Amino acid sequence: MSATAARLKPALNVFISHAREDQSLVERIVRGLTFGGRVRVHTDRMLAVAADWRSELRRALETTHVFIVIGSMISLAYYLKV
């Protein structure tokens, strides 16, 4: 691999878990993280619907360096059924 290719290759894989209601917040976070091109972000919403979802998720998590959970009041209310 050339030095230029090594510099351009994403250095960090990030996985973000979030509730559907927090999608607009996550989109802003993804734009900020990927701005310089050195971070590759995956979310469960990006996994192919027709694909074997569990295998796709496992593969994404196995290559993840950082796992972020977005726990907003919206998502907490959903999970707590408040």
C-alpha cells in the first residue's frame, strides 16, 4: 500500500446504535465524524434489509473500534414505555 493510500484509508470504524426517532441527531453526528474522511460510520439503519441482518451486524461490530449508543429522552421513553 502506498503512503498516499494509507493516509486516505479510514483510520477508525465507528458503530452508532440509536432509536429511529433520533435519526436526525445521528445524521448530524455522522456528518461531523466523517468530515475529514478518516472515520467510517455504520449504524444498524445502514444494514441491508434483504441481507442476513444478523451476519451483517456481526461483521460491522467485529470491525468496530468505537461503539456509540445514543440514549436520548426519546429513546429512553420508547424502551421504558413511558
